[in-house]
Amino acid sequence: LGDERLVESVVEALHAATDPAVPNVALIVTDEPPRSREAAIESMAKAVQASRARCYAIMPGGDASQPGVCADAVTAIIEGSGGVVFPMPRPLSLSRADM
């Protein structure tokens, strides 16, 4: 369960964003660290380059406290587009006294 397809989804979405007359921005938000095969990562890199979109992401793995299997590769692709990766905020824990 929970097969997260972040990389494949980005590739699919960016294929639609190839009109050179339109500046494209992609915002990627996921609560799972990216996990994918090397071939999928290469496909994502090619899709980002072909779309010329500036990509931004909010995801786990954006910092050392939440490592992801391929988070470094995804981060490099996003930063290579001129965008930034932001770490997923940790949930706030509320005590009963706060409610």
C-alpha cells in the first residue's frame, strides 16, 4: 500500500507544459519522501528540462532530519530548474489544554 508515484507524476504533468511561449511553474507538494528507480529519476530530469518550468517542491527529504531514498536527486533536478525545495513542516502536536 501507499505506492507514492511522485517522480512519475511530475514527468506526466510536465509533458503537458511544453509551450515555449508560456513561462511555466510547477509546484510539487507531497507528504512522502521520493522513492523511485534511477530510470524514473532520469525521466524526471528530462521532463523538467524539456518543459523549461521552474519547479518548487514541499516534501520530506528537504533536510537531513527527513532523508529520502532519492531526495538528493529530486532536489538537484528542482534546483537545476531555478526552483527550491522546502522541507515538509512537521505536524504540530496539540495537547488537550490547547483545545
